[in-house]
Amino acid sequence: MTQGAGQGPEAERVTTLRDFRVPAYVHEAGPYAHSTLSDDTVTRVDEGYPEEYTPTQRDLPVIDRGDTVQAAAEPAADPAAQSDTGPGPLFVVGDVHGYLDELVAALQEKGLIDSESQWCAGTARLWFLGDFTDRGPDGIGVIDLVMRLSAEAAAAGGYCKALMGNHELLLLGAKRFRDAPVHSGAGTATFQAAWLLNGGQKTDMDRLQDHHLQWMARLDALEEVDGYLLVHSDTTVYLDYGDSIEAVNDTVRETLTRNDVDECWDLFRKFTKRFSFRDEGADAVRSLLDTYGGTRIVHGHSPIPYLLGEVGSEDGEDDAGPVVEGPHVYADGLAIAMDGGVTMAGKLLVQQLPLDI
């Protein structure tokens, strides 16, 4: 596995949830199999909660629409060779979910990091759209890399920044609250159970340190850059947290600071909602653009293979995988989906904006 400086020893690659199934160790005894996570609890969660319970729905509906377009991900010009007057080129990264090797390869392909995984893109600007951990083998390695690149990019006159994803909220909750019960329309729930059922990796929890937690808790929920409104989830629930970008980001951070399990659960639950832009169309996108600014939305969260109706096999590992060439443009061209479905043998997307389509 490709490791960045300070990443520590290579972590053993674990079985990942490419088909979004429950990891086997949910049913095992050990430090993460607490007493409240009984077989009965696991069964109830896995069978599916009602609509009001939405932690990262593992069995996503598949559609095949003709009113969308998939943009080819063309190799970008060398970011370091671009003019140093004004801001550098803008790049966005979809959901990583612990796939450190794939992330390093994609960043190298775009000329953002060198063969030693060091920032080499000068004044380029790089935004991660959230979901760094869970399902893949090295979520903490991914966070360590992003944190280091943030410092290296800033020193070079560019930047590397990140948004809050629902899996950051999930990992924070699992670490802080573990098996503390939360009020849910489906009955008793816990962050620990939800984390395990949605791809939580024991190796990530073992390596999670205070500086990782502090970094995750300070992430912004959304941002507007060059006319693009960057968010993690394809949902309109951001409107519940404020009528400006600053208000939403402040509200999310304040909620996490209060450390109330029910408030944090509600925040996590809302961030897991998806498909608003698909099901409600351009009107849903415009409701966010009109409130927060920007002319197009760029998001992760919902895997492109599901939006395209192309999914891998049950076991995933032996399948050629869904065909993902690049970002997915839909909702009258107002929404750009960036989750290439790396957890289901798709593609981890790193894309320069604007798109050449």
C-alpha cells in the first residue's frame, strides 16, 4: 500500500463492503461487540428501519435515466505549470472511504502529488467532498494524507480543504457515544451499531486519535468556490441549518460542540439523506443555489453506478465493476455527482473544474 510520510506501518487490507453488506465482525465478540449490540439489534437494523431512519442506506435503488450525462474525466494539465497569478486550478475529490491506494493513484494521475505522495501542484486548489473512512481498508491513512497535504499545499500557495460527510459524523458519534441509546422513530438505536452496520473498520477505530477527531469536528458542511456550491450529500436538508453558508457551518460545529447524543444523531441522520436532486429534479438544486449562491452543485454521497443503473456483482471482488468514466451531470445540468463508487469496484474520482462537456 502506498503510504504518505508519517502514515505509519502498512495496515493489513481488510475485507471491504463493496456490496454494502454487514461486516462479519458485527457478530463477533471483542472490544467493538458491546452488550447493547445484541444479535436481535443487529437483525432489526439489517432488516431495514422505516423511512425516518436513514443511515447510509446500503441497498440503494437503481435507476437508468436518459436525461443525464456522464462526463469523461480527461487528464488535466500540470497544475504546477499553470500561471501563478491569481488562484490556481480547482479540483474536487469524491468519496474515498478508506481506499488510500486508489486516492494516491488518482492524485498522482492529476499531477497533484508526486511519486512520494508530496504536494507538487503549486497554487492548485483541492477540495475533498467528505466520507474519508469506513468500508475501505485505511480510513485513518486517508485522513492523515489529507491533513498533511493541507499543510504542504498552503506552504506552496495553494490549498487542500475538506467537507464534512455523513461518515465523519458517524465515526465521531461512534467514538464519543458508543452504545449510548438515541431516540429514533424506529426505536432504540446507537451510533456504535450504525457505524458497524455501515462499514466501520476496527483498524480505523484502533488508530483514531484526538487530532483526527478535532480535525473532523471542525470541517465545513458546504462551501461556494468559483460558482460551484460544494456539498457532501445530495439533499436539501442543509436548509434546516441556516440561510447562509456561514450559518450552516456554524450550526453544524456548534451542534458537535454541545456533544448531545440526540442532536448529533439527528445531524447524522439528516446528512445520510440522498437523491433529492434526482427525485425532485432541478427545483431541489435551485433551492440550495438560490439560498447559498453558486450556479451548479457538486456533491458526493450517492454512488454514480446506482444513478446509472450499473452495479457490481454480489461478491464484487471478481467483477469487472461498474463503468464510471467521470462525474455524472444531471438535474438540467445543475448537479454534478462525484462519488464514483469506489466501494463497489467503481472509480475514485478526482476532477478539475470546470468540466469540459
